[in-house]
Amino acid sequence: MNLYEQDELVEKALAMIGGEYVKPDLQTWRDLAALSVGITQDSPRYQPMLDALTACDGAYRLGDWPAFWQAAERAKTQVEQPVKGGA
């Protein structure tokens, strides 16, 4: 996922219609999946990313769009922050 696509995910997260968060669409899920490409079980990003994606899934099932977008932002943050040790 390139930076443009990551920014698009954030824009979706901030998008509101009539004061309500927008329900995530299929492309949003694809964007989230793309964020996790290359993160393996031995990566320090693995568990935080898994937790964020699990939170997205739970919020989606409950229809809690603000919680979904907050979790999506946590997933995006895992990609953006440097990994200790420079890896």
C-alpha cells in the first residue's frame, strides 16, 4: 500500500455523513488487509496489528463505526511507526 492509499484510508475514517461515521465498505477491508502485508508472526508489529484488525472486525459486527475507524487508524499506525532495531 502506498502513502496515497494510506491517506485515503484516513480520509475515509474521518468522513462523516450527517454527523455519523460512514460504514466501511469492501475497499476499506482490502486497504486494511494491504496494510498487514509483510508483517509476520515474528514481527513486533504482528500482535498490535492483529489486535487492531480484530477490533475492526468486532466493531463492524456491532455496527460501531466510530470504534471501527479508531481501530483502523491503530492498524495504519503500526505500519507508519519505526520498528525497534531498524527492521
